[in-house]
Amino acid sequence: MAEMLALAEIEPFPPRYNIAPTQPILLVIGGQADRPEANSPDRTAVLARWGFIPSWVKEWRSFPLLFNARAETAAEKNSFRAAMRHRRCLIPASGFYEWRRREKAKSEAYFLRPGDGLPFCFAGVMETWLGADGSEVDTAAILTTAANRRIAPIHERMPVVVNPSDHARWLNCRENDPASIADVLNAANDDFFDPVRVTDRVNAVANTDPDIQRPIAGAESLPTEDDELGEDQPRLL
């Protein structure tokens, strides 16, 4: 993981199999030395709350939960504009959960994992919220885009995956404004993720054991793009 993220070192974190919004997630942020020609990118791994809080919010507990940001509009939205310009980040993961939802039918949970089984990074933005009492809360959101053909039958949106070759560009907020890195925000290739139907146990945040991602034996094939799309809350792995 440290090599993939170009980190000098990274603290060992225990595996987590069902991360939900408001819980801590691992971020990688870049410093001024994080540029393509740098021999040793200045990157740091930090933990942040999955649920973005803009700096101008007075009371974060009453602010709506912003765990995702639409890549197409984030640079113009008041909540995310400053972070898109100055505080972009990478969010490492090994997969994510999504729910397929149809009218008059029970939601179906899917685990979306890379076909090669390797970790990858979502595109993210972060913000440190400062309270009047001096308290600080590091927060983050994941950028999403229109789903590719493989995921569209499950959900109309998907998280943005940043190619390793674009990590430095994405993190280098000093030299790259949002317009210059817009090409980074495309959907992953259709064959990047393998959707796996998993047990409904993933619906409960308290279930965090590895078995929640075990494929359901005899589950029906992935639906076609014509099926109704779901809107359940996402989860990370």
C-alpha cells in the first residue's frame, strides 16, 4: 500500500470490511513537493471523518451529511469549491458496496472489487472544520461520476477512481487547478470492477467481519442496464 501511494511509510491499520459515512477513513494528501518530477513526493496519510463539513459551517452536527460530491459540479459548488482547488486527496480502498433497488423488490447488496484484486484510490476532497471552542474535525467526501456500463445496472453513479499515473497531478493543488485535472474524473473502465452479490448482513454497520463480502451461492446474474437503478447509501471497504 505504501509503495502504491508513494508514501515513505504508513502506520499499520487493521482491516475494515464495512465502513459507513461518519466513520473515519484513510486519506492521502500531498504537499508542495508532490509533483511529477519530484524524487520523493511529500505525501501524508491521515484519518478523517467520512462526511464533508465546509469551513463556513457554524454547527457541524446540524449540517447535512455530505459523503459524496458530484465530480461534474464540485468545483462550482459553494460547499466544495475551495477544497477542489486547495485540498484534494486520495482515498485508498479495496472495493465498495452498492445497492441495487427495484420497485416492489428487496434491495440487493453488491460488493464492487477490482478484477486484479489490488488496492486503488478514489478521488476525494477534504476540509478541516474549526469550532468556536478551538476544536478541529478533519472531514472528507468522495467524488462520484456517471456509472460505467458494468455498474449502471446496479446504480447510476459510481466513485471516481484515480489512475496511479494521475495520483501526483490530482494531489498537486498548488500547480493544478480543477479545470486542468478534469480528465482525471472520468469513470473507470467497464471491466475495472467485478460486481459480486453479497449477503444482506452488510446492511447493518455493526457487521464488520470478512464474511459479509462472501459471494452468495446461486445468486442471479448481474442485471441489464435497463433495470431500475438503486439509491441506497454507499459503503467502503
